[in-house]
Amino acid sequence: MNRILLKSNAKAALRENFSSKMLLFIVPIIIGIIGGGYSFSWRFNHSLDWTAGHTLFTALALGAGLVGTLIGILFAIFVTIITAAAIFNYIKIYRGERENPKINNIFIPFHDGTASKIFLMNLVRGLILLVLAFIPIIGWAIGIYLALGWSQATYVLFDQLEKDNYTGVMNVLRASAELMHGFRANYFVFQLSFLGWYILTGITGGFLGFWTIPYTNMARVAYYQELLEQTSF
């Protein structure tokens, strides 16, 4: 893989109508700026300390914490789906199938039924990797191996949906792993090559994300497209 060429192709794909293409990731960008790690349930623990010994207030704090946690989970699901939808649009842009994307394109999965497939794929992948994270050494090694193998799952899902040959989450993950056979280390290095951009984004309080998030996502699309061409998948 020629990383310099892939990044150059990504920049070229973003050059025209950049503002429209950037807006597809506006929600993740804003989350990054306000500190993406914010949790709606932070008041839960804080309120418990403040109301210790007061049954009524503790019950109210518990209720508020649970509601906040539920809202946080629903929001995370929403962001996961619209992020995948933005990536779907980037695949079309990179392939020359879409030139002027509109921000409402990221809501299409909620209308065409693909939202549930996106959610289920991320849920299954996330749960498996989470379980492995609790198993020291061996679990971590397996988790990293699987995570790299499943790194192309979102792109594979897009193509399966487009070709109408989607048959389930495990088939998507399996296809991604097959596509990544022999490329895991290469992809890991490819991801590391963006480390400088991530650091600069952090230094600027997330504002550089207006460039880095579209750029890195388009570069990953370029990598996926190159994988398809090299493997005849």
C-alpha cells in the first residue's frame, strides 16, 4: 500500500465542495470539540454523594442517573448510525458516484431500514471486543487481531447493502477479516501515520477536527478501495 498516494487521493476526493462533505461529519466534529468523553450520567455519582442519607433525594438522583444513562446510550447509538451513514456517502464520493452530498443524507438509514443493521454490526463487534478486553494478555492479543480484521466492516456492510447480498452481521465481519488477510500490520501502520494529526487536533481543542475527521475518514475509504483492487474481493 502506498500511504502517500492513498492520502493524496483522499485529499483530491475532498477538494471540491469540501464544506458539504465536512458537514456529513458535523455531529462527531462537534462532539470532539466539546470533549467527546462527556457522559449524560455524570450527575448520577455526584448527586449520590450530595444526598447521602436522604432517601427521597437519593431515589430521585438514582432515577435521574438512570434516565441520563439511557439518554446517553440512545445518543451514542444515534451518533454511531449517522457516522456510518457519513462513511457510506464518502464511499460514493470517492468512487465518483456522488459530488454534492447533503447533510440530510446521514439520516437515510433511519428511512431505508439500514439503521438496525448498522447498530447490530457495531453492537456485536463491540461486545466481542469488550469481553476480550477483560482477558489479560491472550484476550488482548486476540482482540487486537480481530479488531484489525474487522476494521473494514462498515465499508463491507455498505457494499453488501448496495449489492443486496447482506446475510447478517457475522458474514460482514467474516468478509472484512478475509479482505484484511495479510494486511493487518500494514493497516495498523497506516492508522499510526495519522497520529500527528490526532495530537494537533487535541492541541487545538478539537477545532482541527473540521479537517482531520473528513480527511482521515476519506483516507480510510481510499484504503478500503485499494484493498478491493489488490485482493479482487
